[in-house]
Amino acid sequence: MKLNENKEKLVFSFSFTSFLASLILLRLSGFSSSTIVNLENYVIKSIMLSSSDTFTALYTFLRPFFLVFFALIFLVLAVSILSYYGCRRDDTMGRNVGIISMIFTLVLFPAVAGIFLAVAVFFCSFYSTKLSSAYSKELKKWVAFRIGSNTVGKVLFVTNILIVIGVFLSVLLSQQAYAASFRQDITATMKSIAVALPGASGIPSEVLNGRIDEAVQTSPIFASYITWLPITSALTTWIVLEFLRNVVLANIGGLFTYLMLRRSKW
């Protein structure tokens, strides 16, 4: 019993630490709803203003998202640890880790989207042990891998839904502020592109900047885009997160759980 209690404490510590590392990395990345709002503009700017070789340009484009990706890896690790535990025990471990992690999430992200992120973190923790316990009894082949991949896939699917709702409401409730941020960012990008075009040097900078400012403020295309900003932001978030869940994260979760279950003598 003593050994089992010590291992339970280790599982609690490692899973909570992984959740906390994920949240801290996400916070340090500076990634927010505003980043998603300006994501399309960032893509345009990265493509149009790249002057290096392909791999360097790709690295430069992806560099701001490295911390976000590592945050997702730590999230998967936390879920995988609890999935490993759920195969052996069925008690309140997931709930306890989820409550504490949810509190830390609200402290680090005190915003509308942060509330939904906190609920998502609790859901991941609470249901990881439940789902893995069920999968360990149902699966017949590749059990050690599929417990993790199936559990991570299921909990992240619901997590993605909660995050998308949080992004949608966050942008909707502050749409004017996000619209101003988008206009400012797209104006700066258009000015940078315009200056690099042939013949731009013959146009006075005041005239060129004035025309761009007027185009951004009066264009029906930008006005329409801003109207749909909450939906396009939520849709972009959903597409990216679902791609990562299906192609990358579920398989990494399966690998984590496979390694833990194969090496464990518990």
C-alpha cells in the first residue's frame, strides 16, 4: 500500500506539473484571441515579405508558434499520465488534478476565453482517467498505444469545442477593439508591401500612406471581413486545432501512454 500511495503522489505531481507547464508556456507565448484575429494578416505578411530561402522563411513563419506547440505537447503529456493512471485505478485523481489546474488557468488567463480554457483543462483531467479505464477493458489490439491515442483524441475534441466557443465570444464581445487591431495591423502590412513594389519610390510617402489608410477604412471588403471576424476567428481556430489533434497530438498521446504502460511494473 505504501508503494502505491507514493506512486499516486507521483502521478498527481507529474500530471499537475505538466498541466502547469502547458499553461505557463501558453502564457509566455503571448498567444491570444488577438493573435488569431490577425493570423490571416500574419500569413500574408510572412509570404509577401519573405526574402530568404524556403526553409529559413518557413522557420521564421513558424517560430512564434513554437511555444504554443510545446504547450500542447505538455497538455497531451498530462492527459497521457492520467490515462496511464486510469488503467490501474478509478478514483478522484482526475477530478483533484483538474480542480487545481482549473484554478491556475483562471489566474493566468483572467478573460472570457480563459474561462472556457479553464473548463477545458478540468474536462481533460476529469475524463482522462474515466475514458482510459473504459478503453483498457474494451480494446483488444494495440491496447497500450490506443488507450492514449483514443483518450487524448476524445478529450481534445471537446477541448477544441470549448476553446472555439471561448474565442468566438471573446472576439464578439470586444469586436470593435479587435477590429481596430486588425485594421492597424493590415494597414502596416499593406504599407510594407507597397513600399517594396516597383515604382513606389516615385510616390511621396505621405500620399502612399494616405491612400492605404483610406482604402482600409472605406473598403467594403475589409468592412465585411470585420463583420464576420468572430466567426472567421473561431473557424480558423477549429481548423488548426483539429488538424493538430488528428494528425499529431493523438498519436503523441498514444506513444506516451505506450511507453509508460510498457515500462511500468505497477
